[in-house]
Amino acid sequence: MKLLLYSHSFAPNVGGVETVVLSLARGLAELRTVNNRPLFDLTVATETPAGNFDDASLPFTVVRHPGVLALRRLIGDADVIHLAGPVLLPLFLARLAPKPVALEHHGYQAICPNGLLLHQPDGSICPGHFQAGRYEKCLRCQAAETSWFQSLKQLWLMFSRNLLARRVACNIAVSQHVLDRIALPRARVVYHGIDIAAAPSGVAETLVAPLRFSYLGRFVGEKGLPVLLKAAQLLKRERREFELMLIGDGSQRPQLEAMIRQYDLGDCVHITGFLEGAALAKMLESVHVVVMPSVWEEAAGLAAMEQMMRGRLVIASKIGGLAETVGDAGLVCQPGDVADLARCMREVLEDRSLMTSLGRKGRERAVSLFPRERMITAHDAIYREIVQRDS
């Protein structure tokens, strides 16, 4: 079967979507028939330049920055198209072909002009204005961040994107929460998959002080990092002994650095910058608890899955797909609630056995729901189903 997997962003870019798409592509390329032949003739198309990344090391073909004609040929040659997000051009070309499309929703781009379901300028959770036909709300929201012209343009494109998403052979949601939110036809849930074999055991509860919390990810407004720093300030006022490592980088870094100085947190809060590979692995070895204080409806919470698979306790906001990922296998707090987040962190500081008991429970949940093999076989089954239905 000829499979075209299109992801607007791909390796060497780093992020949740890029990580999942690369893992899925590798897994699909490894599948074999009974005669030990590749099950898929797989091509990945992307707009991301290769940079120093070695595409030849991958077990599939990568086509970078294809033009419209080249992308049309790739779509025409494929038996099935997998789109990592509702990208308008490949959606339109696949509809013209016509070819069966499996559209995977890693966010809310099919139902929200900014893709986050965050209403601006106040940053509140959007109740679904576009789906409800309250388009003037969408215009004001977008105009708060761009311009009225750009806002009108984005809203106009949303109608096409949403319409085409309703016409695909299968909509794949990365969590039940996303499935409920997008409310698109022919939809099903396929969770992200984590490699179980690569997961070390959990963190011992008998640790020398101080206990080390960590955030891992992008420094952007929707991740709730100011809430985390304010919670750290509360704990420091209580003379609690702890460390907080902020692993990552992003546009919000200057604001966070200013807050660290303002709250006098320089002795216990540290920003590592962007880490990857061996440097990231070494840093995570010293982390005891991972905190994810998101204030938006995370689609799935890949970082939470990864840390749960490693037996590490996760403290997360009780919101969106992130809450669904953690379930009852971690500690949860109300999004944006400084006192409630501080309460969760205080519980661990006062009872370190939670790291072992909830860490073990988190790993059991991750092994049950988020194994990589399940993600790969579920996609394989979807491709076969929609190709058979199309034929």
C-alpha cells in the first residue's frame, strides 16, 4: 500500500507533533508482510527544511518543501493520505484527486481560527464560538493578536478547512476530549504511543534534599508557567526546600526571567534552555516530579505520557486531554489556580512516598493506554479500512 504522510512541521524541528509523526512513520516503515516485505511504501512530505538532519538514515522517503505540482503528484500516486493536522492545500488536493484521507487532529485547527480554543485578549477557554456560528467573536479574538484584515482572512479560511475536514474518510482524535470538542463525522480516538522498552524504572522516594520539580516544554502563554512561578513563590515563603527546573525555551522566557528576579527565586528556580539528546536525558535523571500547569485545553499531553511511562509522578492541570492522560494516576490542580498548584507540590514535599505510589500507578496507566505498538497498529487498521471502503 502506498501511503503519503504529510506533516507541515517535521524533524529536525522539535515538538510534540514532530515527535509523534516521526515515531509513527518509523513504526509503519517497520511493519512487514508474511513474506517479510514492507507493508507500506511510505513517503513523508513536509515544509520543514532538512538542515543538518540526515534523511538517508530514515527507513522511508522524505520529500521536503514540495511545490503544488509535486504535492499533487505525491497525492495522486498514493493509495491513502495521512494528514497530521488540517492543512488546507493537501486537504484540497486530496479532495480533487480524490483519495481517502485520514486526518489526525493534534489540536483544534479544524474548529478554531487560532487552533488553541483560547479566546483573546483575556486568554479564557473558548466555548466553541466558530462551531456555534458566533463568527463576530472569532473576528474580535483574532484581531486582538493580528489585525482585522488578517482576522477576516483566517475566518474565511476556517470555513474551507472545517468543510474539508467533514469530508475526509476518517478523523483521528488524539484523545477523547479532542474527539468531543471537534465533533466531526467519522471520528475515532487513537492515543499517542510511547516506547515501553525505552522507559526506565521510577524514582526512589528516599532522596536527599532538596526535591526537584521540573517543567519540560515550550515557554509560551498557554503553558501556564507564570502560575508555576507564583506557586513556587508561595512555597518559598513557607520556607519549603525544593528546586524547580524549567527545561525549554520560547517567547515567554524574558517574562519568566523577570518574574524569577521579582519573586527572589534565583536560588531555587533555574532555566536550562532548550535541551535534547543526552543532555536532556541526563537532566531528567535528576528530576523527581514533573509539573504541567497548562491553562489551555491540551490536546493530549505527550510529555505527561512520556514521564508516566518512566514511572515519574506528574502534577498537571485538570483540563482537556492533559487531565484525560493523567487520570487518577497523578496529582491534578485547577488550571490557573496558584494556591491549588502549590497544594499539589506541598503534598509531595510532605509525603515523598507519593512519588513511588503514584509513579507506579502512572506507569501502569501509560503501559495500558499509550504503548507505541497500539498507536501503530491502530493507524494500520484505519488505512486498510478507508482504502477498502473507498474501493
